[in-house]
Amino acid sequence: MVKRYLDEISLKDAVDIVRKTPAVVGSREMNLLDACGHILAQSIYAKYSVPEVPTAAMDGFAVLAKETESASDQTPVTLTNFDRVNTGNVVKKGFDAVIKIEDTWFVDDDPKEIVIRKNVNPGSYIRPPGEDIRKGQLILPAGAKILPFNIGAIASYGITSIKVKRICIGIIPTGSELITPGTQPAPGQVVESNTLMAEAYLRQFGVDVIRYPPVTDNRVLIRGALEKAADTCDIVIISAGSSAGTKDFTASVISELGKLLFHGLAMKPARPAMFGIVNKKPVFGVPGYPLAAQSVLRILVAELLESWGWTGPEKKTIPVVLGSTVASEGGIDEFSLYAAAKIGGRYTAIPLSRGSSVQMAGIRSNIIVHIPLGVEGYEAGETVDAVLQVPEEELEQTVLIAGVYDPALDRLAEKCMLEGIKIRLGPASGVAALMLLRKGACHLASVAAEDDCTFCGDEYTAKTFGQLNVVTKKEITDKKVERVLALAAEI
């Protein structure tokens, strides 16, 4: 009997299951500098007071405050009892204040006498013992994240190594078709790149990652790899083998070794994703399609790590105006990649390929649009919230081009990048690109040179560029667009 596809649950239910998973967290001692970005497993306390003795807070002279009481502009006082100090010097016993050097004068250049015209109180410009921190005082409690600007202070308080929480994530790539990066794949072969991407993403959370060697499509071998990873790591991710094909063994192996909590999400991409527990460790089954794998990492694995106290990349949303109508099945949560830019004071976006295997869509995109469960899509011109994949400022330096591709656009993108202008390309037919331009959904439209551009109207103009006509408004108000066209003319 053919095994049919999965028992789908909603994304909300899947997130709830993932977030309820008890934390499995170890610890290890780390060099202070290497611990930056990690979370403290034990509270840390100052090994000594800072400062340990009274020290000068200014360049000047250590004095006895009571000897300065009568000093003023009208009644200057000459002192012979003082000690020259620089900022940070120890203030010797017998002195209880520092007078700044700019408030003193030597008498006839005699270094043994100074004249002052201002009095000081006891403690003036002196750092008392323990002003910053006292010996044994708490520096940071367990659970705090070590930030870059914490490092210097912690070192100043006598700490050179600290115990941090440790999460180790093991990633197992599966598939008989996998080959190592750097080798051109033969027909039917695939470069094993998903785990490289996964490790790069997960390290932003401050976790350790072990990438295991690829495992061929063999139930026994996959089972052995999962047993080893679940014994060594705190979280396991199995890449590929999550669907319902004849060589997809991930679900059955998780069920044999532990408990499979769900297999199949009402989510696109990443519909075949799964989650279970083996040896009390959470195990994710991640689809082999790159964009689907990214969705599981960004949504489910990130949710688990955040529920355990680890934070990763900032999740920021902005309102964007959609240039095209986008449809969804309605019974799923769908995440689509878009290219966006700021045009006329608003953020505008055009869709990219929705295929899970098209990795260039991930490179060309800078935002993600979520179509929630129950929503059948959005109309062109509708404003929706989108998740940023780049700093928001980058969208202001982005020029959005919709239309057909020509190698000349690659050369243009390279020249623009040298001047801080980011080119984003959105695929569209010539007619569709021109319509996007007329609606203000892109800065420029690229169409085949033989295409008729006259229907755009008198306010538009076309310039030949490579094998293309690049169409834009005659009245250009955006200096970035002017510069892009000038650079295009040089190619």
C-alpha cells in the first residue's frame, strides 16, 4: 500500500508543541573573549574591589580638604602639604581630596608650594574603594547574555574565564545523491549545502554545531547516525528524507527510537517538516529543498531556541505595498520571498519565485511576506506586514528592477554596489514589468529590445541596455535611479 502524505497540523499547533519541549542545556568553561554572545550558566562575582584603594579621579594635587576652607578668588591660600597625582594614582594616607591642576598655581615656579583660589570638600575628585564594584558583588546573574561591551568590565573585575550554558546542535544530512561542495554535480547529484546554511544560521544564536558526514538513504545507517547524535547533542536536525517517498526514512526512524510528535505542517514551504523526541532530545526532520529547510530553521528551530533563552537575529517587520496579486491555498500558512525597495516614500515589493528549490530567490529577496492560515491571498496595491531579512536602511539604497534578465544587469549590479546602491531584480514578463512600473511598484522595467514600450505613455522613456530596453519615467526625482542609469550607459 502506498503511504499517503502526512498528518498535517497547523503552524500554530506545531509552534506550541515545540515551545513546550523541556530545555536540555549543558555548560562549559570558556575563555572570556570566546564567551561573548553566550549565556551565563553560573553567576559571576567580582574577585576584588574596584578600585581597591582611594584613587584620583582627576590630574592635580592630593590635599587635606580642611586646609583649603578659606581659599577664594579674594583670599588665595598657599599650600605646602600636597602630593602631585594623575588620574588613577593612589591617594596617599593623610590626604582626603584632590584639587584639579587647572585650579592651582606654583609660587614663583617653586614645586614645593602651590596657590589655590578654590576650596574643596573631603572626597572631592577621589574614587573611594569599591566605587565601581566591591569584592564579592554580583557582576552578572546566571542567564544573562555576555555582550561585547561587558567583556572589558568583567576582565577588570578579575574574571578571565566563565561557565556558560551550552547547546550543541547536531545536523545529519541524508541522501545517496549528495556530494561535497566544490564538486560539480553530475545528473541526479546534489551539492550538500543545506547543513552549511543551517550551521551559519544557528551560530547566530551562540550555539555549538556539529555537522555530521552525509548518510545514504539506508534506514539502518540513518538510525545509527540519529542514535549517535542524540547521545552527543542537545538538539538534532535531520536534513532531507522527511517526505513520503520510498527512500524517506526519517519519520520511521524517529518513531522507532523515540516519539514522533508531528509529521506534516499546513505550511508552505516545508510541508513535510516533522518533530519528535529521541533520548529526551528534540529532533527536527527538515525537508531537503533549501527554501523549505530555511523556513523550518527560521520558524520552528528558532522558536525552540528562544523558548530556552537563546536569541538570534532580530525579527523586524515593516509595511509594504504589494506590486502584484498573490494567491494562497487558504488552508495553510505560506511564506513568500519578495524583493522590496523604498519608492516614493513607501516600501514596495514584487514577488520572486515560490519554488522551494530555487535558492537564487533567497539571495534576491530582502523581505518575507506571510500569508496566514485562512487568508487566500492579497490584492495588488494592498499593504501588508513583511519580515525584514536585511537592515531597513538598505531598502532606502535599493533600486528595484522588474522584468527579463540579461547579463548586462549583472555588470550593472556590480558597478552599483561599488557606489553603495543595491540592485534587486524581480522576474517578470515584459508586459508585467511595464505594468509594475506604471503602478510605481519598481524603479525600472527591463524588457526585450524588440518589445513595444509605447503603451507605457508619454511620461516614460526607454533606453537600450545590452539586449534590453530599460524603461523609466522621463521625470526622474530619485538620484539613485539617475545614477543607475548613468552607470548603465557606461557598460
